Amino acid sequence: MNRIQVIFHHAFRYVWNALFIISYPVLATFGVLFIGVTYLFSALSKLLTKLRADQESDTIHQSEWEILPNTNNLLEAKIYKQIMFGPACYQLRRKDGIPSVLQDFYFGGKVRFVEDGILLEKWNATDSKYLPDFDISMYYPDDDRLKSLTNIKCFDWHLSEVDGESLSFKWFDGIQGGEVKVEL
């Protein structure tokens, strides 16, 4: 290196060192303040949470038996398992206390009344890696009988048409859809 390059090299090195020495305490102070403010807000949040102890927490717990809506006070449901970011799985029983075939299975929240009985979403598995895997079943309350109509492998399904002794179900799994027609 010639003499001018050495002078520029030393000058830039001193300027760089000076900038680092001046800015380092500012950056370190900002980091310490950020951590301190975060800790302060965390402590304040904990304190405010303790003051409002009368409010229920959002933890999932075993519920009590509740009357299932849209069943004319015939069925009661109790949450068996809540799938993370998904639907809940229920145990069902008859409200009148009669032992039922429903107690042996787990069901989804979709309940539809049709003329012959009650359409239920019977879960074939409760482990989230095997879901969705449902049998749409017809429950005949007079005979206490559960008849499997069709198997659907998606959460998004609905009864589209009731035509005499046949039912049509439409489903959509996010990629493709379809329609299933079953005879009662």
C-alpha cells in the first residue's frame, strides 16, 4: 500500500471505531430498556389477572350434561374431546334415562331432524391424526337403533335434499366437493 492508502485506511479505521464506541451504549441501552418494558408489562398483566379472579378461565374442562339443541329435549350431550383448532367430540345419551345405543359412540355437533329420525355425525376415531372420518348415521329414537348411511371424510358437509326415501348430502374438503345420495 502506498502512503495515501495507509492514511485513508487508518482514518476509516478510527472513524469506524469511533462510530462503534459511540453507538454501542445506545444499542445496549435500547436492548435493556426493551427487556425491562416487556418485563414490566408482563408483571402488570399478571397483577390485573389476579384482580379479576371472578372471571372464568379459557381452559377446556369436562362439561356437564347439557340438552342438545334441536332435539326436542330428547338428547343430552357432554364434551368428550376438543380437537385443537377443530370441532368438539360429544358423548350423547337420552334425556329420559333409557339406556341407549348412543352411549357406545362419539358424535360431532351436527344434528339434523328428518321425518324418520335424527341425522348424527358418528365419529369413527377421536385421535386428531385420523380425522376427519365420519359416518353419517340415522338414529331412530322409537327403536333405539343407529343406522350408518354413508362415510364422509371432511368436516364440511350438509343435507342438501330430502326426496321421499332418499337423502342427498353435499360435501367439500377444501380441494374438491361431491354429492352422495343414500336410500333410507
